[in-house]
Amino acid sequence: MWLYVRFPLLLLDREPGAGVAINEPQALLAQRSILEANRAAQAAGVRPGQSLTTARSLCPGLQCRAPCADRMQKQLEQLALWAYRFTPELCLTPEGLLLNVAGSLKLFNGFLPLYRRFQWGFRKRRIPAVYGLGHSPLAAELVSHSTTDISTLLNEHGLLDKNAVIHLLNNLPVKYLPCEDKHQQQLATLGLQTIGAVNALPHTALTRRFGPFFSTLLNRLYGIEADPRKTFRPPDYFYSERQFNGSLTRAEELRFPIAALLGELDYFLQLKQWVNRHMDWQFRYCDGQSDTLSMPVSHQHVDRRRLLRLVLLKLEKFILQGPVDALILQCHRFEPVAQRNDELFQHNAVFDHQRHERYLAVLDKLEARLGENSVWQPALCNEHLPEQTTTQRHPLANTPYSARAESTTRPLWLLPEAYHLREQDGIPCWHKPLQLLQGPERIDNQWWQQRQVRDYYIARADSGALCWVYRDCLQQRWYLHGLFG
């Protein structure tokens, strides 16, 4: 059982031309003939198949453009990703989606509940869809051009009635056969008006007149020959959008569309067994302009509610430049889900995991409010000079270097710049002479640039504070470099 979903107005309803409002009359044009027209154009009398001259006479303000195959493909991939949850046997066609739902009927308690899910899903996205049902892929495609409700093609058990489908196909106009224009003209010359009339002719005669492909076409249509199709596989990136027709003017109104897009992202990540590390939100305005909001994500697992709060927090400082026509979410940076082994003491393991999740939540909130590069922590570097042994890194960045054992004899915090100490009888003085307790620790480094030779000591000040001082062996001067806690 094949279900075909055709989207006749997908490009018109989803991609207005630059500077053109989506509610203005628009049409797709191919060889100076109207291919499709949107609702506003149809209300003015524009119909598919009309010449451009006729359409312009009926609707002088009609905006025409050529169909964009790449844009259509991208839109279909987005819809296919949503439909992939119902069946893995899914194919893309130039105008819609083709699904083999025979293996999904038991899961969804029959075809009608599954059919209602499709209707609800596309209606929620404000995408007009036309459905076809058949025993072969090509039959389902052609049935979509009929005005018959596909639920009437089911028998009393809710299964496909093949005879009803064949009867419907036989009565369809011959213009729906996917063949070249010259063959359509030859069929019209022969007086063949319906597909059934064509199929009633001997296939050997059709082969001699039209070529072997024509018999193959009819055999695939009626299910006599197999019709192999290239199946859809989810891409390695996420793209989804919501269309508003310019009805949203405030950031607060984006809450529910954002939640819906995050729900689709959650499904995509579960399907791929990935975690997301970055989100790009694009706000497309009615005048053709757009803004982008980039957000890093540090969560190990997707939590839609938490992500929604983060996005709304980020939007508090974001100013929309006009009425929003579409909201787009794109994600390109992913990582495999980290597998977590169960622990012997489950309570401690759950506690540690929850504590780590709270830590990640705090990081995300800080970055959302302060900025992506505003949160960092000190980290060790594999350098010899003390002022170069620490650097700034992101709290979740991995660093291969770990502290050395001797670093415990050094203070945690150093002065921004070493403070020059006066010297009295060879003893450094900080207000008063210091008492040298431990040292020296010789550091001789950077001989290839500007050589540094230092002898470090742990000293006690008159106040009792422990200091970290060094003597510059080249300049013969003392410096205070850090303080112990």
C-alpha cells in the first residue's frame, strides 16, 4: 500500500520573492505557461495551464517566477524527515513524498488513524497537501490528481481495495501519464482520452508506436512490474522552519513555534543518536531581510524544556526588525551520544549525573545571558615559566595536560605582573625583610628567545603571609610573584 503526498503550492506558500509579501498574487511560470498559482492568484481567476498573457489580463499585479528545484528539494527533505517516523520506506519525488505504509498499519491501528496523523501534521504546518493511495508507487501518484477521497479506496476491513484503485485509474485523463509532450499529442490524435483506454490497447502495438518504455510505464502503473525507487535517508544536518505569513511581530509570540522546532530537533537527535552542540536561529522578514541568532549548547542530552528556556532567555535582548515571515532552525555541529555505564551504587551514580546536569544548565544560562565567550575557567599549560602555565579555556573544553606533582608548592594565583622588591643585605624586603623558608627552585628557560634564569623561594612576610619570590639571576634583582592562601 503506497501513500503519496503531493504539495502543489509548497514553493509559493513557503518562498515569496524578495520584496513580495506572501499574501500577494504569485505564480510559478514554465515556458510562459502558469504552472501553479497561490490562493491570492486563484481568487483573481488565475489557473494552472493558462498562458502568461491570459493570467496577467486576469490579475495585472501577478508576480511570476521560475520554480527553484533546489529550494523544493530542501523543503521536501524537511517534510520527509518528519514523515520518516511513520515508515522507513520513503521516497522523494519532484512534487511530494511517496511512502510505503503497508508495514506501519498494525503499529497505527490501521490506515485511517495513520492518514489522520498526516493530515494533522501538514495542516499544523500550514502546508496544503493532496493525497493519493494505490497498490503501486505510480498508481498512488496518479490517484493524487483525482478529486476522490482516498478513504473510499479501502474495503470493509480498512485495507486497500485494488479493484477500486484500478477503476479510478482507468477513468483518469490521459494527460496525467508521465510521458513526453509528443507522446501526449499522439495519444490525443488517436482519440485516447483516458488511461483505461490506453491500457486496453495491445502492449505490443504501444511498444511499436511509443517505444518499450511505454509498456513498462503501464505495467508499473498497474502493479505488473516492480517500480524501484531511491529511498530517503535522513541527512547529516538538521533544517526545519515555520511559516507565519508575517503575522508575528514580537519575540514573545515565537515561544510555541520555537518549542515545535525543538521537538523536531529532539526527534532528529534520537534518530541519529547524536547530541547537538550549536543552534542557528534565522528570522526571515516579509521584506526579504533576515537576522541570525547563534547559540552554543553544552547539554549532554537534549532537554526540550531547558533548551526552550535558554532560547527565550537569549531572545530577551534580541530585537526583531519587522514582521516575521518564517523562523528557521539549522544545526550542523553534532557529537555521538556518550554511553554511560551503570554503577554498582546506583544512588551515587544518579546523584553525580544530576549534579553534572545542573552544572551544565548553569553554564548555558550564563552563556545565554552574558555571551558565548564570557564564561571561562583557568587551565594549565605545558610551559616552564609560571606566568605562562595557566590559560583561559571553555569549561567543557578537553585539555590533555594535567598538573605536575611539584605544582603543589606553588601558589594558585599569581600577581598580574611581578612586583620589584628592594634588597637589604642580600635579603628581599616587602615592607620589611622576608624570611626565606624554602628554595631555591631554579628555572632556566627561553634561551632561544629572551633567556630567563630565576631562583624561586617560599618566604614569610612580617605579617605572617607566605610569599612566592624569585631572584632574577641575570639582572640580580628580587621580585614578588605570588601569594599563598
